[in-house]
Amino acid sequence: MKIGSTRWIVMAASLAPLAAATPALTREPPVPPLADFFQPATTAAAAPDADGFIRRWLLLEPVSKPNPTNAVFTGSYVRAALAPRNFPGRFGAVPRDGAATADGALRWHALDSTLWDVKLFNFAQALGKPKYGVIFWAVTVIDSPREMHDVRMAVGSNSASVWWLNGAEAAALFDDRRMVMDDVLSDRLTLKKGRNIIYGAVINGPGLSDFCLRFLDADGEPIRDLAIAVQ
Amino acid sequence: MTRFIRPTLGLSLALACQSPAAAQLAGEVFIHDPSTVVESDGKWFTFGTRGGGLVSTDGWTWASGPVRPGGGVAPDVVKIGERYYVAWAVGGGGMSGGHASDVKIMWTKSLDPSSPDFEYHEVGTVASSDGVENNDAIDPAFLYHDGRLWLSYGTYFGSIRLVELDPESGRRLEGNEPVDIAIDMEATALLYRDGWYYLLGTHGTCCDGPNSTYNIRVGRSRDVRGPYVDNMGIPLLKGGGKLVAAAHGRMIGAGHFGRIELGGGIEKMSLHYEADMERSGRSVLAIEPLLWRDGWPVAGRNLDPGTYEIQSARSGNALQLKVDFVRIPFDARASFMAKPGDPVKPVPGQSLADVGATWPKDAVRVDLSAYMVRPNQHWTITPVPEAGGWFGAPYYKITVAGTRRALAATPADEVEAVPTFTGADAELWRIDQLTDGSYRITPKTHADADLALVAIGASTPTLARFDPQSDAGRWRFVRP
């Protein structure tokens, strides 16, 4: 209930005096390490998992975009906030692992998710970066063994997001979004033989944030014979 | 074997006249005791009492013209291999005061008089009543299942009986004796589904126009020979029968059931109404959805015109114009903090006037989202009978309520709302009720390719091949 964060603010305020009197209750448990959710991407190409989910991604440390609520994520807002012109770099290029943005503030991380979804919140938290009120950019490259027609990009994200294939917008998820696999599917697409570059941007206010992405064939079956690299 | 002379009467669908706007089906729909609707030579045929019949290429517009020699009453038709077997009855029925009758069989390789294969061959009599016994050998009905051919017949004058025929010849199997399977019925029909044999028949009074009390009832049995019982366990031999179809609206006196299996999860039933009140109270053909609930056939209904939420059976999400969500002005914090005794007042819902001006003027894509009782989620369903129809239902336009924005198929097989309904085929939709009561929504332009509106994602609709086993292509129309 992200929109209901107001309620938790109220509750937290009422508990504040108690917390001050009993310091033991305020002791924060350790932050789950990055290794609980990701492994460093290897140089060998990866394949989608058994369900076709693409787990290897270049993730940029979160860009600050303060929002106390996800209720503002209308289509117009999201398109403006996640417009390619706002990408901190050259949109369409493949960043290098460890590279920094021009201002040196944010770095790219080449990672393999150990789960079917990519836990952006935990990525940010493990790096000690802001978790709320942020935009995450994600990039990956899939190598298709042949030209594939009538393919659909199937995306789920928390919260809103926009996705591009080879520079063209393929899918957009608006409003206060929850993670649902195959939530939004693109129109019928063509995967080129060889390299296809995927860009994604996920915006989040309060709460957890993650995404999942896979490609489905014309029969709705996951496409697995892809090689995924981020070099 | 008697060979009938090949009639030369031509069919002329072009002569079909327009139907009254509120009535079901178009064209010349006048018939009594229609036989099971069957396809031959790319057309659909049904035959009635006295020798005539109706033909259609789409199940919506019907014309007279088919030929069934032999006269008599209440025929039925079944296709086995290359042959169309036709059963009909001569005599009986209480007409002229008698119940002596013969059920006869003939066959032809085509029902279309324009086909070179159209030639009836008479097989002979397969069942009779002598006029004294408690049986009236009329109203025959076929069931061909598992390689065996069965025939039911009879009226209120005694029992409904069952005999077995040879599917190779159409003759009665040697030594086969009739079995009594019901009373208080006429115009029976047999069907098989999921391990059950169903005996449908008509209760009530026939042939009295708007005062006819005809209604269709059913019982079922694991054995084709019975005993057939209804949903309360009452044997059909003791007058039982669960209601399937009855009068509704301007249609009075439902009788003479026939099953039409159209594939793609769609079953319909042919029947006649003793009186179509929009057509001078005459007896007419009707085709309506057939549903199955708890193992029983139930009459469905074509979608009533009106404004609905169109809900995906896949996700429960509502079909909507994909426009910016507009918040209803509301102080959530004040609401949470309100005391139980604080006065309350109605909060206005969001209206089209509140948000319509913010929508793009051009075509807008549609998607699926949680139903919020919002103007972009309400669709007005309007029949467009002048555009034709398909098996008992006219084509519909689907417009955003209060606007002219119309749901349309795109050339890329996606779905959008165009700014104004123009009547183009891409803006016309079939809405067919499926056997579970939900609906299949099929664009006129894509019906031949068997594409329908399908939720391929929780939030994404498209035009895709319809899978009758999946909720992805099932939709429910919910009143706001």
C-alpha cells in the first residue's frame, strides 16, 4: 500500500517517543548484501532462464527523482520523466561495467540477478544509495541467432517504467504499478539477427522496486535461445 | 428405393428482407419445427414442417428456398460421412384427429439444390404408430455418437420413444425395439456431452401464437436408453424436465431445440418461437447462445444494448481508453483522521465532462487496468443490424460511453479507439456468449482468421487466436 504511506507516517509518529525511550528497538538489522540478489556478470554470454526471463543487466545507480507517492505516475508524467533526453549518457549506447556518468556521481554495474526479477530496491540498498524517489536505468544486449518476427517484449515493473528495443519504445507501464509478470506486452516486434539493445527506465517513489522482462513468441511461449551479454 | 425428382427451385439470399430492428435474425425467418441447423456447400440449412426450409451464409440473414420433398412434419437432419440423412413424419400429430404416423428416412449428398450432389434417396419407414397405441410417431430427432445412430420421436400422446438405426443405410437395426424414454414432451432432441446423454423436448402448448406456452426442458442419463432424469431426480418418464429455454422479451413459445456447435468455445441453439411479437406473432427461427452450467444446458442471451465495464476474465482488469489517470479531488489525510461521528456527504463520481477534454483527439490505444468506475472504462454496446450479423447476433459497435470513440481493430492486429465510429468493418464486432456465460469479442475483419480480443498480458489486450480453454479471450460485461 504505497499510496497509503500517509498512514505509516502517522503510525510512525505516534511510536516515536517509545522508540526514543527504548534504543534497542531502533537497532537496524544489517542490510542484505548485494550477493543475496545479484552476482557479477561474467564474460561468458548468459541465456534467459527456463521461463525466458532476462537476468543479466547493466544497472545504473539510482538517479534522484523525489516523489512521496507513486500516484503521480500518469502516462504524461512518466513519459517526461523517463524521456531518453534525461538519460545520463548517450542513449542507445551500451555503457561499460564500472563506468561513471559524466558528472562522476553514478556508476554502472554489470550484474546477473539470482532471481527471475531484478530487485532494484535491494541493488540500491546494498550500495548504500537512495532507495525511494529514484529512477533506475537498465541496459542489456541480447544476441538473437536469427531474425525473429511477431515477438513481444513482456514486462512487469514496480513502479512505472518505459522500455526500448534498439532505440524504439516498445512498452510503457504507467500509474502506481505492482510487479506482475507479463503485465504489459509490446506490440509485435522483430528481433534482429545479432545484437539487439534493450533500454529500460523504472521510476519509483516509496516502497520496493523491481522489474522483470522476457520475450514471447507468436504463440505466447518464452524465447530462450538468446545470448545475453553486457560488454 | 424411391428417387425424388431433383427440384430446381433456386436459392436467393439476395431476396432476404430486412428484419424489424428489435427482432432476432434477419430476412425470411418464418418456420415451424426447424430441424437441426447443418452446413452444406458453405451454407447453413434448416427445414421445417410442410416441406420448406431456410438457408443462410452467415447464420444471421435467412432466406427461403431449400427443398425437402415428402411433405409431412418436423424433420431433422444429421450428416454422417458423405450423406445428409433426413428424417420426417407423415401423418399423426393429432391433425385430422389421428395419431397414426410413419417416420421416414431419406438421404442426399448435398442440401443445396444448386449442387450436382443434390438428390434425395428415400430409405423408408423406420418407426410407426398405429393410431391406437399411446404413441405418435412424429417429431423425429437424430443423435449420431460413437458410431451409433439413434432416433427419438413422439409427442404428448403417450411416450417419447427411442430406436437405433444403421448409420450405413439409415434403416432401423434389425431386431431393434423402441424404448420409452419420456412422457409429456414433443419436438425432442438428443445430444451427448462429457459422458452424459441429454434428452431435450418441449413442454407446454403448441401452435397458438402468442398464447402458446411452449418451453424447452431437459433430462440426462448415462445410457442413451435412459432412464433420463432432471436436476431434481424426477424421471422424464414421470413428467420431469429441467427448464432450458422459455419466452423472453417479445419472443413467445420456445420450442424444437437443435444444437449448433460452432467451435471456438461457442455453442448455440436453434429453436422456433411460436410467436415473434415484432413479426405479427408468426412462428420464426431463432438462434441463441447455449450455455452449460453444472452439467446442464441453459439458454444464454445475446448481450443487451447498454453501457458496461468490459472485464477481462484473465486479470479481472477493465478494458479502458489508455489515457492519463485523473485523480478525484480528495483529502486522503483528512479522511483518515475523521472521527466516526463527523458528518458525511456524497462525493461526486468522475464524469466524462470532468476528463473528456484531456483525452487526445486522435485514435487512442486501449489497455486493461483496475476498474475504477471512470469514464474511460465505460463502453456502450449498440447493435448495428444493418451491418449484418453472425449466428443469431448482429454486429455491434463498442463506443466509449457518451462519445463517438469506437473500439477498432488496427491493420497490425492491435486494438485502439478511433475518434469517430464510421461503420467500417474494423469498427464492427461480434459478441458471442461462450458456454460458461462469458463472451468472446471478435472483430468482423478478423473473424475468418479466428482472431479475437485476447488479454495477452494482465494489462495488454490484442487481437490473437482464440483459445477456448483459456480465460485470456473471455470477457464479462458488467453494469457500472
